[in-house]
Amino acid sequence: MSTNRKFLVISGPNLNLLGTRKVSIYKDGSLEDIHLGLQKRATELGVLVDCRQFNGEGDIIDCLQAAPGEYEGVIINPGALAH
């Protein structure tokens, strides 16, 4: 199934460390595992996802400002920015 529907998934600071620290709290899956799961589900739904990770707020803002018109929607997991 081909589609033009594309979604942006942004993971914030420190989420690139998932699976490498405090496994008892954060579990043992990596951010790559999460992104692969999202890609698989997106394929099942006939949509595309563009998964990205940034450690700086400015990088997230730059990405969002470049996104209008390219994506149907944006999902943000703010990571450490939510504290």
C-alpha cells in the first residue's frame, strides 16, 4: 500500500540513551527499537514515519520550523525537557 501520509516523530534529550542506563527504570529497549516498532506499525497502517532524536531544544525547534507542509502531523516525546 502506497501513501503520501507522513508523520514526524521527535524524541528529545537523553532518549538516545535508552537501554544503556538504569534498565530497572527505563527497561532494556533502545530508542532504535522504539523507532523500528513505529516503522513497522506505520507500514501496517499504510503511512510513513520519519523518526528523529535531538539533544538540544534549538535543534528540535529548527526541525519543527522546517516541517510545515511536509508532514500530516508531529509526535514529540520531550524526554528530559519534560522534567
